[in-house]
Amino acid sequence: MTVSHVWLGIGSALFLELGTLSEGNKRKDGSLGNSIGEVTVMVDFDWRVERQRSILGGSHDTPKRRISISNLLLNTTIVSAQTVGRIPELQMQLSNKLWISTFSHDKGQPTWAVGFNSLGLGWLCVERGKLCVDRRNS
């Protein structure tokens, strides 16, 4: 799917909105929030964007640098996505030869999720070290 919209959330959270976009939810102040894709990929706190043999940058960079990196993701296509490791982390290969990888290093669980918005299937995430589907917010 095509990365149609990229936005940065609170802290260093990165959101990729894939496919056709829908109008975002209204905020408490009445303004319109970010557009929502058919699929949303949320990578919270610990992520990086990789080139073939080096790290371009990621969640621990300055806000200005994170914006610059996120702009490189826009209008690319996700070529492949997979989970890796005993406790699943997410890796996605993009059509521009960049990769996005999560790597939680804090106590608890990896903090990434994939929401299947257009299908109403819920969110693919990690709980207790295993992949699961959370349907509470679908």
C-alpha cells in the first residue's frame, strides 16, 4: 500500500496512513485531526529508518530531523512487512529502499500497532510477547 500521509504524534510517535484517506476525527477544540488511511501503522517511542547499510535516523533525533525523515516516507509503497524476534518487533521495507524498524528497549511490550481501519478488523499489536488483535477501538 502507498504511504498517503505521515504524521508525528506525542513524543516521538510516528504514524503512517496507508491507502485512501478519510477525514480525521474532530478534536476537542473543534478542529479536524489528521486524515486516516485504510490502514494505520503506529510506531511509538523507539523506531528508526534504515538505509541499505546504515541508520538514517529515528525516534531519538531532534523534532526537526524526525520531520525531515518522515517526509522521505511519504508517497512510497510498503514492499514488505514482517515481525522479527522472539518478542515481535515490526520491520517494513519501502519502495525507496528505506526500512522502518521498531526496537523497544524499555520494560514491557513493544509499542507498535497496525490498524485495519477500512475493514474494521481492529489493531495488530503485541501483548504478553505475542502478536494479538485488539478490537476494542475498531
